[in-house]
Amino acid sequence: MVACRFLLLSALLLVPFSSVAARDDDSNTVEVAILDVLLERGIIDAATYDELMALAQAESQRAHDMDLLESRMQRMKAPEIKVTGGKPGKFLLESEDGSWSMGFKGRLQVQVDVTDGESGNREADETNYSVRRGRLALFGKAGGENLTYKVEVDVPTQNSANRDKKDFSLTDAWLNWKVGENLDVKAGQHKVPFGREVQFASSKLDTVSVSAATKEFTPDREPGLSVYGSTPDKFVQWWAMSSNGEGTGNSNKSGKDGSGASGLRSAARIVFNPLGELKKNGAAFQTVDDGGLKVAFGASVMHNADQAQDVDGDGTAGDGRSNDTSVGLELQVLAGPVSFLTESFKRSADVSGGSDIDDDGYNAQVGVFVVPNEIELVARRSEVDYDVDPDRTETTFGAVFYRDGHNSKFSLEATNVHIDGPANDEMVYRGQYQIIF
């Protein structure tokens, strides 16, 4: 009798341990084998067999549930996707191995424009509220550190600068392959490397809008392919690009019908930073705190190989501009609280059956932090001298109130616009608030 009780106790003790060992085995073969031996030898009866079998199955299910709970807790402690953020433009979802990521950032610029035409130019009078820019961007790594991407859309309303722009538009959309430590290849829609002010993000300007010369002579974003790089210390930076030559979002519309012209735009730019890299920023945030000095100077060249266009619509292309070539020089200096930027441009356009058309222009701008990192005063003069059209001159004075750098700022400016000819002058007053998130 003592032996029977000992065997029965042993069986009961073995049940939980055997169920742990076989918890993933749906047949519970170990438990069944033990209980079958006990029943066959008459140590337990059928009722006890059923009772012990139910206990074994319950223990097996409990162990399985514990394993499932522990697995879920581990996934919560170490998720496949890591989330970082905490600052504007820094929100990031990243795979556990770091090879894939997706960041999110946005920009909102709300603006009011008041245009006051001078005597004889009263039809220019206008007051307009607008969303100058409403941009959302996704960016990150695409399978590795050396392959990155960005997709950005803009949802502006109509305003004095973009009277026809009111729908969704694609701004940046590119893939960037880092070939080497200081060599990259970028494909997709991005900025053409010509000029300096245009290379600043619109959020990093210390004026509400770019200068008249920048608007006239520099393209913005175009679909194309670029290669760029630098020396290891960033003393020399360079860019080269081939693009469609037809503006943002447009395909190549020239160089067809047997023309020898490709219709493509080619551009190259080189910049020298003798005192270290000067980041793309209009205000002197890089030097205001330490009183340092930064200098960058460079040159750009651009050629648009278009075939002659039919300007007057008479069915012949012999009266239109075809190839045009532009050159630009640039200089930017940051010294303590002071920022200075100047550029000059010259463009020569071939005219089939006529004389070439030569246009040139410049901009010169200075900004001073009167309260470091908080209040900046800005003045700018920009002029475009046309060979055919009336010349244009803009003189701007403004103030910028930074609450959190460029992440939150309020800008005010007044611009006098002078166009050669009778009754063409006007004053434009702008106010803009910007947030980056």
C-alpha cells in the first residue's frame, strides 16, 4: 500500500514537469504514457486516470499561456520599430537594425500681403491673406545608411508670389546614394545647383521671400540627376546636375522633331569655405554666440540647350530664344551677429535670326541680430537689368522675431518695387508667421 501511494505521488509530481518539457506538444505524449502505465498496472482506476489527465492538460495550457504572455512582453520591451523625436522635424520611426527609417516633418507659413500702387498705378492695390507654404515631408533611410530618400508635398493657397498655385504640388522627391565618404549621387526632383540664396530652404531665409535677381536667374527644383561631393574638410564643395530644364514637375518639352538640341539643362557649382563649412542659413546663427567668422565664396554656370521657340505664333521658330547660358558669382560672410550675402548673375540667350539677348542682375543683403538669436534687422537691394524688358529694382527692409530659431518666427518687411517706365512703382508690405513641426 505504501508503494502504491509512493508511485501515485511520483506520477503527480511528474505531471507538471513533463508538461513543461512537452508544452509545445499537442498530444501530451509524456503525460499520457505515464498515466497509461499506472492504469494498466492497476495502480489507479479509470476515474483517477481521467482526473489526472485533466490536471495535466490544464497545467500544459497554463504553461502555454505563460509562454505567450512572456513573448508578448518581450516584444513590447524591444519592438521591431524604434520611435525617437522630441524636437521639430526630428520625429523618426526606425527598424530595429537601423537600416530602414521614416521621419516626418512639416512647415506652415501664413502670410498677409498689402500692395500699394503709387499714383498712376492704383490697379496694383491689393490686400491678400494666404498660406504661403504648407509642406509635409517624409524622409529616411531605404535599406541602409548609404541610401536615403525624401518626398515632400506643398499645399499653398494663391498669393502675390504664386497667383496660379493653389493645388497639391510635389516639391522634393528623390533618392540619394552615398557612393563614398565625400561623393553622392541624387536622382529625382531636387534643386538645380545654380546660385546661393535659392539653395537655402525657404524656412531658413531671413526675409519673407527671395530677391528679384534670384527669382529671375535661378531655377528651383527640376527632375534630374546630380552628382556632388567635397574635400574631407569641406574646404571645397561641388555639384553637377543634368535636368529637364522646364521647371518644377515638368518633362523635357524641347529637343524634339529632329532638333540638334537636347532640351536638357546642365548646371555646375563650386564653393570654397576657407574657415570651415558654412551651412545654408540666411541669419548668423552659426556665429552670433561665439563671435566667430565664416566665409563662403563660389561660382555657378548653367546651360539650357533648348531649340528655338515660336514666340509670336506665326509657325516659325526663327524669332525665338533657343540656347541660353548663365553664370553666377556668390559671397556670404557671417561675423558674430552680422550676416552678409551678395550674388551677381549674367545670362545670354541665343536668338535665331537676331541678336543675342543679354540680361544681368545682382542682390546684396545684410542682417544684424540686435538681440542675439531673437531679433534681427534685415536690408536688401536687388536689381535686374533686362536687355529688352524694363529694368526692375527692389529695396527691402525687414525685421524677424525668432521665438525658437526658425522653428517659430514672425517676419515683417516692406519692399519698394521700381520698374522702369511711367507709373510702375509700388510698395509691398508683408507679414508672415512660420512654424516647423
